[in-house]
Amino acid sequence: MSCVKSQPCHSRGGNPVLPISLPYIYQLAAALKPLSGLTYNTAIKDSMWMLFNAESELEAFLYGSVYSKTLKATASPGQVLLQAIKKLTTDANKDRLLDFMDTYSVTNALVAFETVLTAEMNVCPAYFITKQRGYDVSDLITQAEVLFPAELIAKVPEAIPDIQQAGKCIAFEIPTAAGFHLMRALELVLRLYFDAVCKGEPRPNTNNMGDYLATMTQKGLGDPKAIAVLKQIKDLHRNEFIHPETTLSLDEAIGLLGIAQSAIVYMLAVIPEKQLKLTAGTVVP
């Protein structure tokens, strides 16, 4: 069993957030613990399954797991234990009886490994992410775009990265950053909505939400429901972000997510899907 549950969720800085399998350490312990009962004057072959199982799990932990680069103090006693096990699994004479040094080298190395591993994991920066209101934590961290209509991916794909970042920020309780990313995503959708309903009208030079809404209101363009929701967002949230001292609470960020969902649903209804740009020689399946 791998300690990594799924593909890493990369942040913009490139440092991955890795969802781990909670039973992994339990399985490692289950594979290693029987080594403490290894006794001399028994044939190596009688303990081969136990030894091979322990060797496989320990080697994967030391060299193939997400812990291999973070649990630095554990590496040395882990390698000592691994070599003690391999000395027996690679012994050409599997009928040979284990002597005192065979068993002592394994059981003593096991105790040292367990002691250091326990101490190091006690200070390992591990956190449990709790559910945020009715939102599934896994969706917020790995695919926040599923909280919005599927058409968003086809019609405004450029908004997806900010939606994903907003989901992570809500999951990790960084509400002001969540609000920032939600507003960015909303404004990206608004630009295409403006293009769709204004049919050739040039966008405001400022790219400011208020100017977009003012233009549509003056010309009587756009769905009145969409305009009303967008004005509410501008007045209650967008203008607040102008002031650096303004911060959002988690409840406010989750509320903004809900109202952003509503506004985006209205706007997506009239935004056309992106058209593929074909070049000479392109074959359409």
C-alpha cells in the first residue's frame, strides 16, 4: 500500500499538498512487529514470509514514500534494520538455524528504529482538515471547479485555476485569499459575459467590475437577475478588497462562494463555448 492516497495537489509555488493514506503507518507496523518474535535455533526458511514482508514494507517506506525525505533521523536506523533483515533473506542456506547474533541484530535494530520513528513522527507537521460547512474537503482541495456548472470548464477555462485556489484557501481556512481568488474568477467570467450580451461593444478600459456593470445598465443589456447579483457582490465584497486592512472571515468567504456560484450560473447561460482554432493540416476526429 502506498502512503500517498492520490495525485499531489500542487500549489502555485510548486510545493505539493499530498493526501496520505492513514492506514499506511499501521500497515508498516504490522509488517515489522512480528520481527520482535524472531527466535534463534529455528530455520531461516520458517521465518521467510515474515522477513520478506518486513523487508518489502520497510524498503518502500525508506526509499519510495513521501516520508523518505522528511523523516531524516529515521533513515539511519531504518537502513540498519533493513540490512539486518536482508542478511537473512539473502542467505543462500535457508535451512540454516538462526543463531543469537542473527536474531539480536534484527530485534535490536527494530527497537532502535521504532524509538526514533516514534520520536520523529511526534513532531511531524501533520494536520487534519475538517469539513467546511457542507463542502467536501476533498473537492475543495483537489477539484473545487465541481462546485460550479460543468460549462465553466468549456466556456471560461481561464477561471478554473482561481476557482481551484479559492477551494484550497477555504479548506485550509485562509478566507481573505479565498475571496481574492473568487473575485478574480468572477471578473474573468464577467468579461466574457459582457462580450456575449454587448455584441461588439468595447470593454471598459479599466477592466473594473463597476464600469462593466455601469455600461450594461446604461444600455439595458444583460439579464437583470445577473446584474443585480453582480452589483450586490461589488457593493458587499469587491469594493472591500480595495482596502488592504480588510479581511474576510471564513463565514464571509463561504458566503461569497455561494453568491459567486449564483452569479456565474446566470452568466454562463449566455456565454458561448470556446471555439477551437484549427490550423492547416489539423484533423478533427
